[in-house]
Amino acid sequence: MADQIEGERFSGEDWYGEDLAGRRYAGCEFSGVDLTEATSAGTTFTECVFRNVKFNASRHADSAFLRCEFLRCNLFETRFDGCKLVGSRFHESQLRPLRVEDGDWSFVSLPGADLRGVTIRRVRMREADLSGADCEGATIVDVDLSGARLGRIGLVRCDLRGSDLSALDPRDARLAGAIISPDQAMVVAGALGFELG
């Protein structure tokens, strides 16, 4: 296993297409780093800060970004497969089009995020903060949103089939054209106070 790099600061570096497989970073800061088309596999970032970092078209598999901060980053066409982003926070970052499949994004903070058209499948997002996020036209399928903060969320024309909607208050969300299953419809109806016979 690679030695862990701790407390380093990387500024303005060109890591275009870099293979980050197996690297371990803790408490590091990445400022203005170009990670366009970079790849990671089994890579771990713990409590790192990414500021103005380009993740464009990068691919991440079975990697972890634990309790990290993403400030004004660009994740255009970034893909995460089986990754853990538990407790990470996104601020003023470009997140579309983003593709996330499998993995654990519990406690992730994405308030007010522009997530229109993103794809999120089979991901654990327990107690994530998606308040005020715009997910119009997104695919959010088989996602565990239990305990998530979903106030003022926009889910217009969003495919939500198979996702846990127990934390959703339909009166505090934009839902026109959202796609759900009959079982989910019962959950939503219950949240509105209907007695189901």
C-alpha cells in the first residue's frame, strides 16, 4: 500500500490524465489543480480541500473522498463508481453532467446544487443535505435517501423509481412529471395525510 501523504499543499499543478491509483492523501489542499481525465482506483482522500480544481471527464472507481471540501470545482462529465464520499461538502461547484453509480454518499452536503440531468443509481445517500437542489430531469434510481434533507428540492421530470422517499415532504418540493412506482406513491400519499384503504 502506498505511503500516506499528509498536510501537503498542491497549487496550480497539471495532473491531466494522471493515474492516481492506490494513492492516499490526508489533510491536503489542492488549489487550481487540473485533474481533467485523471483516473483513480482504490485512492483515498481524507479531510482534503479541493479549491478551483478541474475534475472534468475524470473517472473514479472504488475510491474514497471522506469529509472533503469541494469549493468552486468543475466536475463536468465526472464519473464515480463504487466510491465513498461520506461527509463531503460541495460549494459553488459545477456538477453536471455527473454520473454516480453504487457507493456511499451519506451525509454529503449539496444544498442548492444544480443537479439537472445527473444520473445517480444504487447509491446510499442517508442524511444527505439536498435542500433547495435542482434535480430536474435527473435519474435518481434505487437511491437510499432515508433521513435526507429534501426541503424545497426540485424533482421535476425526475426518475425516482426504487428510491427511498420517506424523508420527502411533497408539499415542500417541486414534483411535476416525476416518475415513481406504485409503492412509492403510497409513501407520498401517506406523507400527505391520506388514509390508504
